[in-house]
Amino acid sequence: MTATLMSIALGGASGSVLRALVFRVVDGNSSAGALPINTLLVNVLGSLVLGLLLRPAGEPSPGGVWYPGLTLGLCGGFTTFSTFSADMLVLLQRGEAGRAGLYALLSVTLSLAAVAAGYSLARALRPGA
């Protein structure tokens, strides 16, 4: 296994463990009748972190093994579109179309805002940006 793939694997494992810890702390699952706040939170936080790591269009990604480990691995293991989709299905199956719509709207808009905020913050903190 190459060093880059190992970095991605370690990042993915770390991201998955962090997600499990957030789920344990937040305990906001949809079976309690609320929005799946835990999934929403990890997707927004993961988007913020990924935004901090993104490079401007046309700028090459940093060399080395850490960048793919953090972006593909850590952020990929931490965030979870599949869980978002499953949460949506549960809400829809329970006939909670309004709550499902709100959850989808919040997930997309907050995650997009978070990735943009992270990107902007990283650019502001980068010397000469």
C-alpha cells in the first residue's frame, strides 16, 4: 500500500471514530422525533474543515501524503451522505415530509455555507492570499 493510500485509510478511520463520538455526545437521532441533528452537525463541521483545506481553482494541491489523508480520508470518513439519505428516508416513511424538507434544506445550505466559510477563512489566514 502506498503512503498516500495509508494516509487516506488512517484519516478515514479517524474521521469515522470522530463521527461516532459526535453521535454519542449529541444523541440527536431521528427516532426521538427530532431532526437528525447529529448527522447535520457532522456534515456541516466536515464541510467547514474541508473548506479550510481547499485550494483555489487552478492552484495545485499541496504535495505529500497529508493532504489526501485529511481531505479524502478524515473529511470523507467524518461526513456521511449515506446517513443523511437514510435519515431522509426514515422521515419520509414516517410521513414527516415537512421535517424532511427542513432537514434537507438545512443540510445543504448550512454545509455549503460552512465549506465557503472555511475556504474564506483559510484564504484570509494564508499569507499573500
